[in-house]
Amino acid sequence: MIRTLVITLLAALFLSSCNECNVKKGSYTNAGGSEQSTNLTLADKDFIVKHENWQPGHYELRVTSQINGSWTCSENLIKFTSSDKMLSAELITVGENPLGLDSNSKAIMFNENTGIDYLNEQIFYPDAPTD
Amino acid sequence: MAVPALKDITTNKLYPAHKTTKGITIQLNGPKTGMPTGTTLTALIKFVDSCGLKSVLITGGTETSGHSKASFHGINLAIDVAGTRFNKLTHEKALAAAKIAGFTHGVYEDFRGTGRDHWHFQIGAGNGLGDKQSLKLSKLYIKKY
């Protein structure tokens, strides 16, 4: 009886530590409207961040950079691991905003000290489905 | 010359907003967009006060990260104004307001009507903007992608 209780308790503890992920796979992009753009793609386990910047009026000469790695998620917290960095982000509710989004819309916001300046405090909004 | 005062009217810290003494709202599009200072802030205030809108969405300012190496944003000499999807401005009105404000060069980057469209205005030539993009010309330089 005691053994069964202990096993049940341990199982409950294990399950409670395996929190579900609230973040959806897909493509996310920052707000835009400047001479830079960053896109975040979340696949099953892997992520890609693509950043591009350009001189005003010269998008065709843009400079691009990319970060690849894996990601994990527990509830609203996201951890990104690339070859030399670990980054953190959070799924947020945007609230009242000037972008025309519903205030209940979700977005991914990186922490302020990621070590990659263009990602610090960057907010990524889900891209609209194309189909 | 003193920079005109602004009133902080931010209701959501993710999207800072300020009101000019003329009652026009300068609305930033996120926490990474840096509010200009000094001469460029004065120019921004003159721009929003003279463009004819009650609220203007600003998508670029003094932020130093993410831009091209010689960007005028990083040296506090440029602004980005969200395009026609957000700011219901004509190019003629935007050009007139930018001239009044004291900006000297600019371009409208047209990404086919998406949220990436914007007017870029800066003080001084450089970083890709020269005679073709001078605001002394009768028409604003528009780059379609």
C-alpha cells in the first residue's frame, strides 16, 4: 500500500515537472518599418533566426546573418541553444498596441541581455498564414 | 535651442508614447525603437506637429543595434515613420513636414503595402542617401521592392 502511494506520488511529481509548451511552431517576424528585419522560425526542435539590414533605399544590397540551433519550451518560457549561446525568451500577451493587433495576441519577446544586440528585447509576432 | 517638452502618455510599456505640446501623439512601435534626442527630437516633434495626423507611428529612432554599420539611426540623426498602412499620409504631406522639420534627405521604402513600408528621414547626406534623395527636390524618392 505504502509502495503504491510512493510510486503514485513520484509519478505525479514527474508529470507536474513536464509542463506543456504554450508556444506554437511557425514563422515569426519583428514589427518592421525600418532598414532591418529579423525572422524567427520554430520547427519541431530546431530554430533559425535570420537578420538582415540595409542602407535606406538599398534593400537589394542587404547584409544577412543567421543563427541556428535547438529550442525547448516550458509553458511560456523558451530556451534557445546555438553552438555558442543560450538565449531566453518568453511568450507574452501584447496588450493594447499601435500595430492593429488584438490585445490578446501572443508574441515572443527575447530577454534584454541575450548577447546578440538585435535580439535584445525584440518582439516577434506570428506571421499570417499564407494558405 | 531647447527641445520642446513632451508628455509621457505610455499605457503599455512595450509601446512607449508621448504627446507634444500641440497634442499630437508620437507612438513608438516597440521597446527597441529609441526616442531621438536633441536636434533630431526637435525635428521629429516638428514633423508630427506639421504632418496633419493626430498620432504618428514611429518605427525607427536612435536605436544602435540591428542597423547597417554607418546608419544615421545609431548617431541620432534619423527617424523612420511607419508607412501608409499605419500613417494615413501622402508622400507630398510627408515631404512637406520633413522639410519644415529640418530633415535634409529621405526615401520611402515600399515593400508592396506591407507593414515594412516606411519613410526614412535623416539630417545630412550619407549611408546610401545623396543628391537623388535630397528633400530639396520637388518629389520624394520612392524605392519600390
